[in-house]
Amino acid sequence: MRKVLKSILGKIIALSALAMVVSLGVQAETIKIGAILAVTGPASFLGGPESRTLQMLVDEYNAKGGINGNKIELIIKDSGANPEKAISFAKQLIEEEKVFAILGPSTSGETMKIKKIMEQGKTILLSCAAAEVIVNPVAKYVFKTPQKDSHAVQKIYMTMNDLGISKIAVLAGNTGFGKAGKGQLLKAAPKFGIDVVISEVYDKKSTDLSAVVAKLMANKEIQAVVNWSIVPAQGILAKNMRQAGWNVPLFQSHGFGNIKYVQAGGAAAEGIIFPAGRLLVADVLPNSNRQKSVLLKYKLDYENKFKEPASTFGGHAYDAFMILARAIEKAGTDREAVRDAIENMQGLIGTGGIFNFSPTDHNGLDLDAFAMLTVKDGKFVLYNK
């Protein structure tokens, strides 16, 4: 009898050990996630916060066991906002690293260069860039988290209508984002009774725009200026305008949502008006706002860890990661099932808004995702006419 019990006990121990090995094997699996971000270079104001945000989130998830028990391996490639590098990195991440999905790129030009590559590789892309052409027309595997530039244009023009502004100048950097935004500004203007008197494009590397300002000032009809860019020229333009004594309202795109742009503009940045998500003014939102708790947590976590103000750009990366994580939690690690889960995701509260995706909408945000902000005393505040 004793021998029988020993035999049974031995089998139980062996089975338990086997189960533990199997369990550990499952937990040891990793989900490779790639990221193409402009960590350095002219768009580092975007890619830097995005990179830091993703690493923070991956560390948090892995400390809790990963996603569904699977650890996450994050592979970040620094494109420096170079579209050719983005192409090379996308191919490398798909073909060599066999990543499950790619987050980023930081800029619209880079994203458009790799859109076809993502489709051919049947790999999910959650872009952190804003241009609407990224998701219009819809591509099966391509999604984006920043709000639509067409919605940004609408918010700007609605504010101009409230202020009685009807004749404007449009400036844009020669980037994918600038080109797309300029197109949206020109297209929507007639619907809002806006007359674009002058439209100019400048080099993204410009360090002085005083000649452009002088040209605009010569036209006495212009009541306001809209600048569409993601480069430091945002601050330079403001300085050049104020130095010339030109005090017409300056509107910026949603690419202005980093306090470093305000710092670059100094006193000249005071009064700039722009559309943005509510992350930048999370502290003053009413408690009834559905985003508030999410915004405050991300803001507090990021600022405590990195000792710098949170920006909307880091928020775009936060949203991209959380969308992917929720889809994996729901659908497992089958890529097609995860893609479907993203496309049908409803009610995800992010930093950019509340996401409701569909087969015809791979951005998932509506006009209400934007608030109008301004710069007051060197800080972002809600804009009130």
C-alpha cells in the first residue's frame, strides 16, 4: 500500500512540475512591438515624448505580467523624421524582427511612405501622425490616433466666425503634415465664409520668416494668419510677426501641442490660438468629463517619471499602445483577430478623445475630440472669446 501511495505521489509531483514548466513557458512568450519614432532631429518634440511614453507603458505592463501573461518586447527605431529611414525600418521590423505591430511614425510624411509596406506585410500600424490622408482612403491594417486635420480646420474656422474674421493668410511647412493641412484649409474655407487671401509654403528648416511676414503685412486685407507645421518655425513665425509690430491673431494647427513650442516663441507666443485634445488642460476639466481621470493619470505618471511637461504627442503614443493592448487582451495574439478588434473597438477613452472605430473610420474620433486653447502667461489654457 505504501509503495502504491509513493507511486501515486510521485506521479502527482511529476505532473505538477510539468504543469509549472508549461505555465512558465506560456508566460515567457513575448509580443514584439515595433516603433518608428523621430526621437532625434527636427521632429524630436514629437518623437521624444512618444518614445518615453511607450517605454513607460511597456515597463508598467511587464511589471504586471504583460498582456494576458505575455511579456512585451519594444523595439524602437529612431527615424529622425526621415521618410527614407522610416521605409528601411518598417521593412526591417516586419521582415527581420517579425513584429506583431508597429506604433508610429511620428510624422505624416513618414507614415504615408510606409502605408503600402504595412498593407503588403499585413502588419498593423497605429500611426502617431495627424494627416487625414493616412486613413482616408481606409487601408486595412493602418490606423491613427491623432485627431483629424479636417476637424482641426473646422474648429479654427468656427472660432474665426465667432471673432468676425473672414480674410486670412495660410502658411504651411513643406512637410507631409503641412501639405495635407494646407489642402484642408483651402478646401474648407468657402464653407465657413473664409477668404484665403494669400497661401504660402516655407522650408521646414527655416530659421527666419521675416521676409514672408513682410509679404503678408503688405496686404492690408489680412485679418489673421493660420500656420500649419510641426517644426520649430512655429515659434519663429510668432517672433517675426511681433518683431514687425504685426499683431493680427495667429492660429496654429494641433501640431502646436507641446509647451516647448511656447518656450521657443517666448513672449511672442502669448495669445496664439489652436485646437488640441484636452490633455494640456486636464487640471481644469470638470469632474464630469469622461476623459479627466485618464488624462490626469497619464500626465502625472509621465511628469513624475521624466520631469518634463506631458505633451499631446506623447499622448498619441499612449493612445496607440492602449488601443493595441486592449485589442490583444480581447482577441489574443492572432494578428487578424486583433486587427478586427481594433476596427470594431468602441468607447476607448484615450488622451486624444474617445475612440469609436469602424470599417470606414480608422481614426475613431469626432469633432468633439478637440478643444480650442490659447497661450496665457506662458501656459496653455482653454480659449474663451
